[in-house]
Amino acid sequence: MTERILITEFFDDLEDPRMEGKCDYPLQEIIAITICAVISGYETFKHIAIYAEAKKGWLSTWLPLKNGVPTQHTFGRVFALLDPGVFEEGFRKWVNSVRQLTDGEVVAIDGKTVRRSHNHKANKKAVHIVSAWAHENGLVLGQVKTDDKSNEITAIPELLETLNLSGCIVTLDAMGCQKKIVKKIVEQDADYVICLKGNQGKLRDHVEKVANDTIGNDLDDCNQAHLRRVEKGHGRQEIRDYWIIDDANTTGPDSNWANLRCFGVARNEVTSNGKTTVDTRYFITSLACKVKNFARAVRAHWSIENTLHWSLDVTFREDESRIRIGHAPENMSVVRRLALSALKQTPPPPKPPRKRRGKVVPASGKPREESVSSKRKLCALNDQYLETVLQQF
């Protein structure tokens, strides 16, 4: 049981916001139960309290529960009062304990709004969270909530300050294309690949002109800096072309970008149902002129949308959450990202042996594949598998 209780040690620095001497339920127990419930598929404070009551017997094997389990109002009140900065710091401690640092790891940074976390009566906007997603590790490295009067431009540097990015490749969309942000990435001994759009109009026009002059219409002239990927299936064809331009003359308009080495171009051509669409994007990067590294970073950036944000919306129903009081929306977003990361780190249970013609056939050596949604259902039904997930802490 000692392995499971480690889940609370990462939040030892968290101060209990309640009045001392009037707390029936210890803070560490409330946090541990909430994490277990969210991992198992319970989203609201009401459902978390139902989970706690149903699993009281199992929970009592590793939590004291001297006064039983908290009510839904206790869960809600505590998470509304908790300091989100310190709570998120506990999450980062766990991430650093399980993260495997790899050279060239792609860390995608992007924002997501918890759409129903607004409170019109209190004149409170929906919470917007900027997250850093480690593609190879399948982990959320950290997150920051943007202020009501701010946006991602001010939140990204704050997030970068909390991360260990040495040797990584940081990818950002156009919102993060700011000189201060680029400088902060370089100071962390990391590389960057950043998309250009209208907010850097002059620089984007310059990169487009250089790309057109360099690439032209003849791909044979730049074979060493060109990579093509073709995917076909289900009546759909996608052609992805990548170019990286080692243009020494990066002294175009507004060119004072830290460690800027190359320009990049990514073009997607999708043909489906007889219709073809083409999307061309332009980038600045500190990477050396190796098109495979550039293509990998551009492609990996989408995992923050396709894996993190999609899972939070579809599997964890984050956009449907009506948790709105105090700091509860931000704190519960940390719990969801923690739960998702832990589930991603946990292998699925082995396949059971099968019977064929009356004989028991051992399971194949191939690893079993299960979605995050399936793993959550297993955690709700199988305490042993939930214990396996908790051992990631």
C-alpha cells in the first residue's frame, strides 16, 4: 500500500485553505480521492462523492478515513479555495519524477478554453489554459491559466519559466511568435519551430518571398531540403511536403530573432471525394538545416490537439464541465491532465489466454492496445488495475 500513498507526497507543500481545527477530512485524503475518481471516469464533485462512498472499503486500505469520506460540498469548497499555483507545482513534481528526458524531444505549447467555466453573474470569463505537451513522453509538462485581461502572449513566458526544456524542440502556433518568447526558449538551451501568420505580416511575407525564390516550381533544385510524405486510405489521399531553407540572408524586415537559422515551409494537399485542398504554412526555426527534424517537429505539434485537447474534450468532457466557483476550474484542469498523463504512462493489462477447440491457447506476445477511455472504465471496475495506474505516482 505504500506505493499508492505516494500520490499525496507531491502535494506536501500545499497549504490547507480551511480554518485550522475545523476540518473533518484531511487535505491529502481529499486530493487522493479526487485523483482516483477522475482517473476512473468521475468528473463532477457530486459524482466524485458518489465514487468515494462506493469505494470506501478499498480507499480505507490505504487512507485513514477516520471520519469517513467527504461530501460533494467539501470537495467543491476545497478545490475552489486551493492555491492553483502551488497545486500545479505539485503536478510538475510528479511529471519530473516520471519524465524521461530525450534529446530533441518535441514540446508543443498551445492554449485551450474550458468553455463552460464562465460565471456571468460574477462577471468571470471562461478559464483559458496554456499547456506544454511532451510528444514522445505523452505527458503534460505544465500549464498556466491566462489572466482575464491577458492572453497567451503573457502566459507562455510564465509557463516556460517553470519547464526544463534543455535539448528540446519547442513548437508554437502564430500566437507565440514573439521575440521575447523566442529569446526565453533559446535561454533554456532549446530550439524552436514557430508558425508565421498575420501577426508577423512583414516577416511572413519575407519568408514566403524567399521560399518562392528558392523553391520555385522545380523540386529537383532543392532535393536535400525537401521531404515528401504520402498517405492513402478510405478514399482519401494526403501529400505532405516540407522544405527547409538555409538562408544566410535572414536579415529581412524585423529580423532580430534569437538564434534564427532557417525558414521552413509545410504544404498539405488533401484529396477527398474528388475535391483537393491545399494549405501552405511558413515557419521560422533555430534548427539546423535538416528537413527531417523540421518535418518531425511540425507533425508532432498537432499531437497537442489530436491527443491532449481531443482527449480532454471527448474522454474527460472538459468543455462540458460546469465547475465554476473560485479556483476550482483551474485546479480540476490540473487533475484531468494529471489523470490523462498517468493513464498514458500505464500499459494496458495483458490479454487473457484463449480457448480453441477445448485447448487453452496462450495470449500472443503483442502488446494489447486500449484507449484512454477503456483504461478509465477498467480503473472504475478493477481496483487492481487502478493500483497499477497509481503506481505511476
